[in-house]
Amino acid sequence: MRILKAIVYFYIQASLHVALAIYSLVRVTELSLQLTPKFSIANVVFFGTIVGYNFLKYFESFQQGNFDINKNRYLVGLTFLSLIASIFYFLQLNNATQIYFLKIGLIVAIYPFLRKFGFWKLFLVSFCVTAITAYVPVIFHVLISNDIKIVIMQRFLIVISLMIPFEILDSQTDDNLMKTLPQRFGIFKTKVFGIILLFPFILLEFCKEKIEISTFAVAIITAIFIGCTTLKRDKYYTSFWVESVPILWCLVLVYT
């Protein structure tokens, strides 16, 4: 049991779980739009997410000299190997896609400096995730169909809603000067905001050529997670359970 806990802890702390969640959103886009899977893109997203999230997660500790490289050698090793893997798959992409990824990577790189604008943090992260998981898979399409536009809009909305539990729990440690949504409007109104966004997310589904039941299931599960979020929840509530929603979404689409 002790070994299992250590494995799960490393799996989460090393951003493997969130990388799998972001990777799953790429697959959701491909499955929803019936696209031919492009594994080079999906792999860049997976390994790049590990690098990007670990950079964001540990940047401040490293900057303050509180990051023990020896103690976190496995995490550093995994991040380094992920960097090599992401570069390997990145070089397999065409120039247009490479430039697009570099633009998103630049936003991620400057994110720690933009984080002080807490109110906009939620929308910035959602924009990046949407750009990577909903737009990149269709970047090769000359004609952007109505369904593609809907999927992109839906992705932006659902990512914001999924981030609401994170925003609420982080409000305990975020600097008050950041003025995040929970700090500005309180926890209840922030929850209401997250749940309200699920309505256009669902309504947009009726505008698609093919309605997917998984969309409604994801909306309901997300609403439950938002509603059940309290300041007493432990870190695994968001870092494991909430981040598992995209993985579940992908599995439902694969097996239905």
C-alpha cells in the first residue's frame, strides 16, 4: 500500500495525470469530428504538457531556491526525458504547426509573470488548452466546418467550468491581490458561474450534425464536481478526480 501511494503521488506530482487528461481532450476532438488520429501532434501535447506543467508548478520554488533537485531527481529526470520526446515529435510536424505550438509555448513560458492578473488566469489557461486540444487537431483542414467551430467553443466553456474547483481551492493560498473569481465574488457565485457555462456547452451540442450523449454526461459530472467543491477538500479532489473527467470523456467516446 505504501508503494502504491508513492506511485500515485509521483504520478500526480510529475504531471502525468494532467498530461493524460490534456491528451484525452485531443483524442476527444478527433473522435467527435471523426478525424484521422495524428499521433505526432498527440504525443507533442502529452510530453509537452508534462514539461509545461512541471515548469509552471515548480518555477516559483526553483526561483526561491526551495527546489531540491536531488530529492526530486525522478521528477527532473522524467521532465527532461519528456522534453526530449516532445522535441522529437515536434520535429515531425510541418512548419505551420510548429510555429503554432511555439506561440502557445511562449504564452506558457510567460504565464508565471501573468499569473498576478488572477481574474484573467482562468480564461488564459482555458484559451491555451482549447488552442492545443481543439484547434491543433483541425489545423490541417482548409475548411473550418460548423461542427469544428462548435467543438472549439464547447472546449473553451468546459475547460473554464472544470477549472472552477481549482480556483476555489487555490483561493486559500492565492495572494489576495490576484483578485481571482472566488476572491472577487465569493465561492457560491463562482460555482454558479461555472455551472451556468455548462448550459451553452450543452445547447451548442444541438447545433452539431451528430449529437453525442457523452457531452451531457460530462456536463452533469462537471456540475456535480463544482457543486461538491469545498475548501475542506484535499488536493486529490482536483488533481486526480476533476482532472479525470477528460479521460472518462475519451473512454466513453472510444467504447460507444
